[in-house]
Amino acid sequence: MTEALDTAPEPQVKPTPAPSAAPRGRTKKSQGTAWQKIADRIDQFVTRRPDDQLATFLADLRELDIGRKDPNHFYRTRELVQPLGTAILGAIDRSYDDSFHYPDVIAGRYSTSTISPIRYLLGCVKPDTTAIVELGSGWSVNLFQMYVGLGRTRSRTIAYHGAEYTDEGQEAAKRLAVHDGVIDYHAHSFDYRKPDLSFLKDATGHVLVFTRHSIEQVDLIDPRLYEMLYKLEAKVTLVHIEPTGWQRDPILITRRKRKDDSFFEDLGKLVAQDVFSARRQLENAAWWSWRLDYNINLTSIISQAYRNKKIRVVRREHDFAAIGNILNPSSLYHIEFIKPDA
């Protein structure tokens, strides 16, 4: 299914001066400190459990989340429960053909859940995939989960690339890859503000590129990133899993670009009010993004690439889950780049 995007031009805004107490984002130093702790745990794991596999380490850190491949299979094959599952999915305008959502029970009520992001990414791997790339990869935990999910046999023809901002994240990932001893893993220095994808210049076949809650931490990513992906010789799939769904709201994105701090300070006073409204969820997500100086231009970059006919949107899911922080919900953008000669 290919989705269209709202291609209306964004409102032109003029920035207003920000007050002295501006929100602050996460620094490179703080990110490096976090990944250094992971590196230390990897060293302990390798020393104490030298014969254990990479998957064991991921499981110990509760970072092995590949989930069931097709949660709706039960409802397709059991006539007795088909009507109930159909009704639950129908409440959100979904069906069993939508493998992303499935019926669930949450807090004593019928509801819906979504498959794990790693399982979704595994579904984006194609027979001719030669490289899987995570931008803003940290210690490459998502790449390692995909490696576990695909298995060593399938991974023999795949290079795994962790493109990471911090030295500590790159080093931690390399240590775990060396422990595995089989994965074709490569760590690269990467900055969303000055992107460099030269490590993919010789890539062939199909390349899967993804981000997962890393763009969020960069206020303005360089739009040239999309141009670089567009110009690669390989066929490129790009999947963003980022908490940027609030950017689709013209009021909220305009206020952010105007640096209207008083507006967001007022929103912060309403965080726990009317918590079951869709509007409150959207405003809370925008407020959280504002207070940490998170990204404000991912959605506009996607829209511009769509208007320029450089991408097709395969799937878009706004605010589908928020495990760990309900103020920072994930949205999914699954994109295929259109080759210049296509």
C-alpha cells in the first residue's frame, strides 16, 4: 500500500527571540557516557561468559524484541474468535490483512497492539538486500537484534553498518561484534548535521536504512541526507521510527519554529488533564519535544522529497506505541526511494 502525503506548503514563520532559560537537548558527552556503560557491561559479559552468544547478552539487557511474526494468524485460522478479533480491529479501522496491528487485552479491556519495530524492520529485508544500515545507531542494539532475527545463514550476504555520532557507541558495538566473530559489522562516524554516506558508495542490490529514536535528538537534520540516499546506485528503503508524529499538526510545528516558549510552557501545565483525548497526547508529545529541543524538520523533509517525486511512502503510522515514555511516542515512516531512471 502506497500512501500519499499532505503536500500543502508549510506556513512561513519568523523566529522570535527565545528567553534565556531555553530547553536543552542531550549532549554528545551524555550520550557517550551512556554508551560507555554499555561497553563496560559488554567487557564483563565477554570475560565472564565467553561461550555465550550475542543473543544472550541482548536478552540479559531486555533488548531482544523480535516478537511474533504474525499475531493475527490465530484469528485467521480460528472461526470461533474471528468475529471478536474483527470487531476489535474494526474499532480502529483495521483488518486482519493489516499485519501491523492485532487484537489485545490491556488493563482488562479489549484493545489493539502493534508488532515490534524490530519485527517490522525484519519484514523490510528483501532477497537482494546486501546492507542494513542504522543511522544514529548508539551501540547498534537494533542492528544486533536484526542479526539475531535473520540468523547467521541469511546474514552471510549482508553487511551491517552502525553509523554513530559518539566514539563510545562505535567502540561498544565493535566489541560485541568481535565477540560474535561472524557478523559482518562496520562502525562509522556519523552526524545528522553533516551526513556522510560514503561507506555506501559501492553498495549494490538493495540497502535497508533505518533510524530509531535518534533523529529526535537533533533539532535540524541536514536535508542533503535524503539526496545522498536518492543518488546511491543501490535500491534504497528508508524506515524512520521516530517520535515526530506531532509535527503533522500545523499549529504545533509553527509554534516550535517560532520558538514560542510561552506557548509550550502553558502546554506543560496541562500534561495530566483530559488524558484520554487525542489532542492531549499530541500536545504532550510536542511539549516534550520542545523541552528537550528535539527535532522539528523530519516531516518537512519527507514531504519535500515526496513532492519532488523522489520517494514513495509505503506506510505511515503516527504515534503507534510509547513503551518507556508515553510523552515520546513512536511514529513510523516507511519510504522507498525512486531511482532517477525509473
